[in-house]
Amino acid sequence: MSTRGVIHSTAACVIQQDGRFLLVEEAKGGPQTVFNQPAGHIEPGEGPIAAILREVEEETAWRVTLTGYLGLYIFHTHDKTFHSHGFTAEPLALLDTPLDPDITATHWLTLEEIRALHAQNRLRSPLVLRRIEDAACERGYPLSVIRE
């Protein structure tokens, strides 16, 4: 089956605490790891809210409370289109669970450190910095705009 013409529905979460943002470091087959928000595909039968809460726990071992909806971000690669739901959250509790195998580490980084990673081409996609900057500017919507 060709991925051309298929829309990939994903969710990503900006988690902020004390002026720092929680990012995951991922091994993606290149010479260097890349940094991303906790994010992933929305599974069949799952809505974006359930998906992001699951992904955050799997990728960071943090339980969070969602605080807002940043909106729908659309990203095109050479052969795929992603519709990515962006959320904001606050951390509640660090769980004693293993991280997803693709995640090499988690990091609490400042906006300046994230911008430096962007300049080094170390962010998974341009959406990583865009979502963080939107969250830092308090752009967004109430969670009630999503009807699951």
C-alpha cells in the first residue's frame, strides 16, 4: 500500500515546568539522535486526547494533566502528510515504567537550548519548535474544542 495520499494522524504534547520543556531524545537511524516532544500516531479506535496521554506515559514515564489544545498542525514530507494535534500539559507524577525502546533519554530543556538544537538541525521536525513557541506565547484553545 502506498503512503502517498494517506493522512497520518498524530498527537504531540508540550509539557512545561519551571521554565523548561520536556523533550525526548530518539534514535532515528542517522548518525545523531533527534529531539521531539512526546508524540505519536493515533491508533484505530482512539481519539487524540487518549492517544497523547498514552504516548506521554510510554515515551517519558510521566503522568500529566492536559491544560490546553494548541491546534492542528499540518506537516508535509516528500511522500507523507501529517495532521498533528498539539496539546499542552503539566507534569503530575513520574512513573516507575520503562521508556519506549526508540527513546534514548528524556530532557528538561530551556527554550534557548531548544532553539540551539533547532539551529543544529537536531529537532525531529520544524513543528517541535513551533509548538513550543506557541505554548510559550499561550496560544491555544480549551480542551473542550475536541469532541471525542
